[in-house]
Amino acid sequence: MPRRCGKRVTASLGASLFLIPLGLAMLGACSGAAVPTQAPQQPLGLMTSLPLYWPEGTDIADLAAGRAAVPWQRAAIEQDYAIVPLDTLSPIPALSPDAPEVDPLAGLARLALIQPRGLSPADNVALDAWVRAGGRLLLALDPALTGDYAAPLGDPRRPVDGALIPPVVARWGLTVSFDAEQAAVVTTAKFGAATATATALPLALAGRIAVTDPVAACTVLAGGAAATCMVGKGRVTLVADAALFEHAELAGEDGATLRSMLSATFE
């Protein structure tokens, strides 16, 4: 016998958004029909100097009012992940002396550092411990960005033009070098452990990664522009280029190439 309902589920336009899926679920239960549910997105911590989360030059008033446009990179990433913006990786002191510190990496299993500003010593320590405990890290360090940015050199709002290599990279047994004489052209290289499913990773003035520790569990990818290493219980993927995050025309339709690269890194 179909289930009967004594009340109708309604929601006004001013009601909280969470009432809408709740109402749909109740209506489905009343009619006996199954209501499809979408799996929750996995959180992805993001630290970057690039305008990936907010567009370059966005006014503070527009941010506060919710009028800022969503960059194409963010739109692509948020199809698969719930972005958690980060300004630091190390524990933050609490506002009151008797409260515990706040760990910005707590609860995160995936982390993307895309051309970050210089990491503090405490950030290096926290990042290493987080990876060794089982975290999966994408670290994009581009020796020479190729995007165009309005902020002049020296402006703190400008992305880091040449990546600052954090000391923790050497601790993982890797180095990054750069050939300043290479041709300024876009190339592609296979990115992924399985050749059949490897992503064609676009590169522009990429660096070269070398494994310096003979016992490091590392595999060089993309013709030397990337490497993946097992570190403790976690995994580090280092890419010596950020062109995929700078140029929409390289990221594929709706960011398909970017999304494929993230999937190969984190899944």
C-alpha cells in the first residue's frame, strides 16, 4: 500500500537552501519513489598565489557582497571537490589562551599547493608530517610562469613568477632545476602511472625534476617535468609547471584536462 502523508512539504523563497533537498526527500518517501542523491564532494585544501579562487583584482566590496566572478579554474575544480582555501599549513594559536591550537590540515586527505608563496619553517614541518600520516599532495612549482597578470612586479597581489622551492622537497629526495634557454613553446607529456589512462599534460617553460635519494620511492613522469613519491603512508605529486592552471585553452573544454590531472593525482 502506498504511504500516505498528512502534511505537504513546502518551502518559501526565503527559506534556507537545505530545506529544498529535505522537502524533495520527504515527497519521494510519500510517493514511494526513490529520490537520487549526489555523493558529497571530497574536500580539497588549496594554497596558491595564482588567482584560482578569486579573480585577479577583485574589489573587497565585491567579495563581501558576493558579486565576484568565479574563475574558470575554480569552476572546474569544484565539479569534483569542495575547495578549502588555506593561508597557512601550520597550527594557528587559538584566540583564548586556554583553547587548543587550530590545525588547518585537520580533516583533509587531499591538498593542492599551486605556485604557493614561500612556506615558513613551521609550514614545511606540518606539510611533511601531514603527508607521512597519509595525505595526498599535489605540489605545482613553476620556475617561470607564462600567464599575464595585471599586478606589477613587486606587488604582493601578483603571483610568484618563479617558484620558491620549499626545503621539504629535498627531504622527500627531489630537486627542481630550470633551463632558461629552452624554447618558449607549449608541449605535452604523458602524466600518469598507467600509459593507457595517462593525461596529456600541457607544459610551458617547465622545470626538470630529478630524484636525488636512491632509496626514495619515486617515479619520474611527464618527461621529467613531474614526479610522484610515496612518503610514509602518503603520496606526493610534484609538477614543475603551472601552465595548466594559468591558461584556459590548455585546460580543455570545461577544464576536462585539469580535472583529469587532479583525478590521476588524488584518486
